[in-house]
Amino acid sequence: MIMIGPPGAGKTMLAKRISSILPPMTLQEALETTKIHSVAGKLSDKKALIATRPFRSPHHSISSVALIGGGSIPQPGEISLAHHGVLFLDELPEFSRHVLEVLRQPLEDRSIHISRARWVVEFPANFMLIASMNPCPCGFYNHPIKTCTCGSENVRKYLNKISGPLLDRIDMHVEITPIYYEEMTSEKPAENSETIRQRVIKAVDMQKKRFKGSVNTYSNANMSSQMVKEICQLDTSSQQLLKRAMDNLQLSARAYDRILKLARTIADLSQMNQIDLAHVAEAITYRNLDRENWAG
């Protein structure tokens, strides 16, 4: 997921709260995560088992080796240290273009393969990528009150720091809007993290039952294209809506699969067995950065 919005809108705060709504780690996940941190020398002497999902937030000056792993003595990088947890990249356009491009393969394969002259190594990298960025250099493009001083061309150049192939691999592009005083001081009750977490746990349980007996497939995100066709079947109105979106946004086949997987997950969160029009429509709205006219 990539969150795009002005400074102070709460992007970093939301990213740090993601872990609080994720389901508890299974014993197998905890063991895998502990092994990786042990190999990397990151395991505390006082901690025999990592039982909470990791949250890694490297600085934008990080090198590609530090991110994906490697070195003269092969070590896991940040993407492997975030295995079964969250990798948060704040101010995404400030990262080196080369560093960002190395994320493409692990986002697809959920692992990283590193080959050198004397060795070949594979590290697991099944992480949730959360990224945040301003919509332009000054940060106020599309702001309802403040005026952007960048101009459309500078906005496009800024957004183009993130390549199309990388954006194509990110399921959700979420616009974060500013929070006003009335909202911050409102006493209107809101869902707490534990309530949302219970809903997520129920959705995860649905997926476990769905993929019981499947090899290497345990969630919607892991579905192959063939499984997407079998499991994410749409009614006529949903198919027509998705076709219009594909044509208008000129989406790729990868984006098509990701929209269907996301629609299936949205339906799971509602405890519904069938994907309906509202689920598909919501999934399509999370492809905002695919719109050619987003930056004017």
C-alpha cells in the first residue's frame, strides 16, 4: 500500500498502527522470523522467540544491499527482517531509484534470490509494504485549502520518481486527506484497533479454509492467476465495471489480478462468500495513481 497526502495528514502514524490490526503470529511464523533475525545478529540475548510482527522502517539513504541483503558474508536485508511483518518506506520518492527497483522481484516472489561469483543464497521476504509520500515537492498538490506552488509539470516529475512497474505491484494507492480541528476534537465514537483486528482475524480464517490443502497458497495475495479466475468470479455488472476501469485507466494484466484479489479480500472482511459490485468498485478506487490525469 502507498499512502499519498500532504505533510501532517497522519501517513506515518497510520503506518505505525498497521501492526496493531494484523492477526497474531502463528508459531511457524514466529520461528521463521526468529531464525532470520538470529542469522542477521539482530536477536536480543533476552529474547528467545520473536512473537510480535516486525516493523522495519529504514531511512531513505539505505543502500540496495542493506535493503535486499548480501555482502561478503551473506546477511538478510531489511525486506527479510520484515518477513511476516511490515516494511515501511517513508518519503518514498527520496529513496534511490535503483534501491526501489530491487523491490520488484521480492514483491512478486515473496523471497529474494542473490547470486554472486562464489555463492547463491535465497532469503524469505513475505512482507507487507507500506509506503508514504507527498503528492508534490511542496506537499500541497490537491490540498483543499493550501495552494501548491509546484505546477503540474513538477508534480509529474516528482511522481515519476516512482516507476510504473513498481506502482503496478502495489495493491493500494490511498489518498490521505488533511484532518481538521472539528474532526480532531469530535467526540464521535470510532472503531478501535482491537475491533478492526478481530474483523481481520475472521477474514484470515476464511482464507485459511478457502486454501486448505493448497500448496504454497494460504491467502488471497498468494493466489496464482488461474486460482484468481476460479475463486474471484464476478457477476455481469461487476465485470462491466471492471472492463470500463481497465479500458479507461489502461491497466495491466497484473493490475487486473490485483484488483480481483483485493475485491476478494474486501468481501472477506465483510464475511461475504460472493464478490459484489461494491467490492469491485472499492478495489478500483485504490488504483488512483494509475490515472493519467491524477497530476493534472
